[in-house]
Amino acid sequence: MFTLAEVASLSDIQPTYRILKPWWDVFMDYLAVVMLMVAIFAGTMQLTKDQVVCLPVLQSTVNPKVQPDTTGKADFTTVETTTGQEEASIGTVSYGSPPTERPDILLSGATSSQYQPTESDQELKKEQKDSSGRKTNLDFQQYVFINQMCYHLALPWYSKYFPYLVLIHTIILIVSSNFWFKYPKTCSKIEHFVSILGKCFESPWTTKALSETACEDSEENKQRLTGAQSLPKYVSTSSDEGSPSASTPMITKSGFKFSADKPMIEIPSVTILDKKDGEQAKALFEKVRKFRAHVEDSDLIYKLYVGQTVIKTVKFIFILCYTANFVNTISFEHICNPKVEHLIGYTQFECTHNMAYMLKKLLISYISLICVYGFICLYTLFWLFRIPLKEYSFEKVREESSFSDIPDVKNDFAFLLHMVDQYDQLYSKRFGVFLSEVSENKLRGISLNHEWTYEKLRQHVSRNAQDKQELHLFMLSGVPDAVFDLTDLDVLKLELIPEAKITAKISQMTNLQELHLYHCPAKVEQTAFSFLRDHLRCLHVKFTDVAEIPAWVYLLKTLRELYLIGNLNSENNKMIGLESLRELRHLKILHVKSNLTKIPPNITDVAPHLTKLVIHNDGTKLVVLNSLKKMTNVAELELQNCELERIPHAIFSLSNLQELDLKSNSIRTIEEIISFQHLKRLTCLKLWHNKIVSIPSSITHVKNLESLYLSNNKLETLPAAVFSLQKLRCLDVSYNSIAVIPVEIGLLQNLQHFHITGNKVDVLPKQLFKCVKLRTLSLGQNCITSIPDKVSQLLQLTYLELKGNCLDRLPATLGQCQLLRKSGLVVEDHLFDTLPSEVKEVLNQDTGIPFANGI
């Protein structure tokens, strides 16, 4: 037999689950406990005291008017007794002559009084008036036998099994009430939800966020009046043309509305959190986000709760229907016909059930409890279907707080919040704080400003190659407020900062002219935009999709240089592309590193004033180049890694072109080079890193060429036509397969930089040293065996590369190269040691004249 504690453990749940137990579930749990106690009490009474007492019905005491039961369909007849009943008819069955022996056992007066006394009975009583009852011929063992026999035959089954039925029904109801807490697929979600909910409720950030909301509501008018005075305002020196309005794409894309009334509101001191609380709150935001994504996809918890409620309701109806029919079957007196006359000698017995009245009262109590339980189940079903519980709105919380972005939730997440509201609505209100992106951003801002102080940011400021003060911030949750206090900063780089916000305080950074946004769709305030529009000169934007480019970028009318790095072919929406650059009226340099198949037509918006266009593809073939014809003012053009096979004809229309760079393409032939004769201003031609096998003699027509780069190609010879370019100052043919340097090289009297590294040259012609203006001479990685003494004629030489050749010594005349120093001499150490000591001393002297390699 199990104990009460073991049964009660079926309904035992974790104390933290109480917040998911509405009043009806709690009430039903208490009712189940009471029903359980009724079942155990009834079962205990039945095991200890339940019995029947039977006496035989003597034939002489049977009313002759009562006919025996001849149906043969029943073994016993139950006699109902009621208050005020004077007589009862008892059906008997005749089994021959009654016993003639004098009975040893007396009949009770209560039994004999139920029959109508006949005349013979009266005479018998008169004769035996001194006797207290009638004797039977049954001994004690026979009475024990017949009592047990009649207990099973005469009593209705419900009287015998009532406690056990109540116990089973109650256990089923208990299990049904708490099954959703035990089922593995729902238990894990509920446990996670309760854990997160408790932490959100107790988090210091929740209290501070709601307190801040109250402060903002009470001081809103004051802040409107004083907010603009608390910061230095930037007054634009230009007209309002180009300023964003409510209909500009900038506001629509960024989802941020400019506010000139209060550009910055300092967070009150109540929001200051210590580092530990801040980290815990940030972890909670992440947990809530993941839990929401996991739970909102399913409605299993809701369906399971509805299912168990329906099961309890059906169980209530079933119990009520069949139990009500058995109330009247429980009685005190019963007639038993055991059919054991051959053992007892009597055919009929009258029995009494000593637990009848107690069981009847317990049954009525049980039915009353079941009715109350059932009505609560019906109310639960009404509540479940009265409103859509798979949707939960935080509208009230949004109205009462400043977190108007708290989203509505659905499915199991919504149902759990509805259940929590039945316990205490404050839980949902505090939980909503962790669903708000505004709240999360505020927390990040507080933690960020606490960590990145002015002193720490100052330590990260460095000098770049242009000797400008530069600050690079990487993978932060936002832009620290202290950044805008670095008023002497020239370059600001923001990388992988998804929630970057540029506030009005940027107007303090009067030296800022260059801004880098790498995967950082920054939002700006009105005053900040006005400052950037009038002061920013150079902007670098790196993105994944063109839609990530902030809309305000297209409105920076004083911008001089724009660098766009990312995918300009939108995969999600083909209608999304690079927006108009018409407002960028002062743009001079446009650098695009992307995967273009054609030059975007919007680039032509800046064609009248664009002087430099750079397109670096990722290997995607650039097919359509007709837009280049409109860029008549472009002086520098770079088309790198565009898979070009020939020089595009559109280039020949650029009459102002001065420098052309076609690096890293697939150009094999340059026969079109003759067309460059129409480009009178072309001075620099870079065809390096291609597949060119020969240089056409028509190159001689490009008479104004000053720099020619043909390195990393497949050249085997240098035609004499190259050396007819009298204005050539730089010639780079490194990393080809050239074996001979033509003697015509001596004609290039203006040559200052000559690079032939990585070829197959073995002899240096003496005419090379007639180029007395040479400052850079790269001869490394060849097969040169000796350096002529005439190298001393190169008086302006500052850089000489000889490493990787077959030299055994260096000429002593190197000491006559007055500007050459050891730092500009690239050679093996053992070769340097072959020089005379006085030459080494000259080469080791310091000089303030820098050398240049011409690249």
C-alpha cells in the first residue's frame, strides 16, 4: 500500500513553476488533495471496519401473502428502508420443510419486527414470552461463512470499490493537471522560460530602465527646453539644400528620425550600472532573443494545456454521470440468496452493511467536489477560447514606458505570458524590457561609456602614414560618447559596429575630415549630419549589400573622395542599386571595389567634376563600358581585375586622361595602343600583371608617355620603338623573360627609374650607363656576371638592386656614385665585403637625401 506522501508527489512541481499556475489550477490542486483524502479515508475505513452481518430468514416468519421470487434471474433482493416505513416485503424461496430442531441462535427483535405477525406467530410468542428471540441451528463458522459470501453477493460493486475508484480518478486528475510540467518537450521550454523570467524580474537593469522611463516622463518638458542648450550647436555655413527631410530615403532606410529639438539627452545617474550587472543584463538580452526564436515557432505547450483541460472536463462528466446512478444503491439492509442450502440449511438471509451510511455521505461529498472541479474546468475552457492566447500584445507596456518598440509575440511564448499575467502582470511588464531593442541599446551605451573612457580612447589614437591622428574602433556595441571629445582627431574608423550612432557632439571635432565605415550602417542626428555635410572630405564605406549604404552618404555635397567597397549587385532585390550621386557636387575621386559587370549609370551623375575613377573587380568580367565616354574630365582611370582581354575602346574618348592603369586583367595583345596618340595628356600607362607577349612598334606614337609599367607579363624582347619615347622617365619590365637589354636604351636620356628585376639578363650594355639621370636601377634576380666600371657615371643613383645574380665582386667605382649609400644598395653581404674599405666608408656615410624606387 502506498502512502499519502507518495500519491501527493504526483502533483509536486518546482516552486518556481508557481508563476505559471493561475488561480483555477491552484484551486483544482486543492480540490484534488481533498478528493485524495476522501479516497484514503474511505479506503482505510473499508479495510478496517467494513463488513456485513447476516441472519437467516425463518420460514415461519415469512408473510404467506408474499410470493417467492420465481424468476430465477437474481440471487438476492435488496430491501430499501426509509424513514417512517412500517413494513417491507421480503421475497423468499421455498426449499422444503423448515428445520424442526430448536434453534440455538436467537433472532433479533429488529428483524422479526419487519414481518406482519400472523395468528400462529402471536400464539408462538405467547408460549415463548420468556424467550428473547428465535434460535437457529447455525454455528459460528457458518455465520462467518455466510457473512463473507453475502459481502460479495449482496453488496453492490460500487459499495465495495468506491474508495479505489475515487483514488484512481483523483490520480488521473492530478496527472492531467501537471502533465505539461512533466512532458519532456514542454518541460524544458517551461523550465528555461521560468529561469529567464525570474532573472529578468530581479535584474537591476529592469528596475533602472523602468525608473529611467519614469524620470523621462516627469522631465520631458524640461529636457525639451534645456536639451538644445546643454550641447554646443553646429551652425551650418551652407544653405539648407540637401538637408534630409521626412521623405528622404535616409530616414526610411535607417529607421531613425532626426531630432533637432533634443539632439542628445544625457542618461541620468540612475542608469549607472556596475560592470557585473551590465554583463548579466547583456547576457539576458541574448538569452531572451534566442528563447523567443525557439519558442515562437511552436504551439505545443498551448495545445498540451488545452488537451489536458479537455481531458479533465471529459473525466468530470464521466464521473458525474455514472456516480450519480449509484448513490441510491448504497443502503443499510440487503437480502442475500447465496444458494448454499446444502451447507447452511437456509435459502435466504437478511444482511446489514455497517459502512453504508458513511460511504453514502462520502460519496455525496465526492460528487460535490467533482461538481466544483468540473465547473472550474469549464471556466478554464472558456478562458482558453475566449481570447486568442497564441497572441500577446505589450501595448499597455508600450504606453506606460518609453520602450515603444517592444514587439508582440505569438504561439507558446504568448501563451506563457498570458499564464504569467494570471499570477502577476508585473512579471510581463518587467520581462518586456528585455524584448526592446531600445532598452538593449541603452544598456549597451551605458556599458560602452563605462568601459571606453576618454583616457582609454586617447591611448588608442595613432599617427597614420599621412601623419594624421587616427582612431580605429573595432567590433564595439556602439560609438562611445567620449570619442566626440577627441577634438583634434583627423581620421575616425568605425568597423563592425552595427548600432553606431553619430550624435550632435561630433560638431566638436573640427579637425575631422576623413571617416571610415566598415560594415557599420551608422545613423546620424540632424546636427551631426549638417556638420558632416559641410566638413567631411573623404569617406570610406565597406558593406556586404548595396542596401547597407547609409542614405545620408548620398547627400554629403562637400565630399571630395568616396570609397565604396562591397557588393553593388543586390541579390535580394534587383531594384536596389547605387542611388543617385547627383548631390555629391564636389566629388573628385570615386573608388569602387566590387563585382560589377557594367559601370553603374549613376556614376555619370558626377562625371562633370570627377577626376579619378578606380574600379577594382573581384574577377567578374566588366563587359559594358560605354558610360566611360561621358567622363570626359577623368584624368586617372584604373580598371583592375576586370578580366579585360583588350584595351576598351571607350577609353580612347577620354581626352583629359593622364594615367591609365589596367592591372591584373587578361590582356594578351595591345595593338590598340596606337589609338593612345589621340590622348595628348596621357603620361602614365600601366599594363602590368597581364599576359602581354609583345609590344607593338606603334607605341612610338604615344610621344608624351613618361611612365610605362609592363611588369609581370610574358615579354621576351624589348622593341627599339620603346626607346624612342624621349620623355620616358620610368620603365618597369620586371618579371618577364627578357634576355637582352637593347643598346637603344641609351637614347632615354630622361630615364630616372629602370626596373628589370626577375628576367634572364646576363650582360649589361654600356649604353645603359649613358642614362645619367638614373636614380633607381633594379637588376636583381637575373644572370648578370659583372657590373661595368661605368656605373660610376650614374651620379644621381640612390637605389641599386643587384641581389640574386652571378656576381663575384662589385666594382670599386661604386664609391663615385655620390648619392648611393649602403641602405640603397641591395646586394649580398659577401659581395659588399669585396669592396675596398674606403668605398665601404663612403657608402656607410649617412645622408639626408632619401632614395626612391619609382614604384
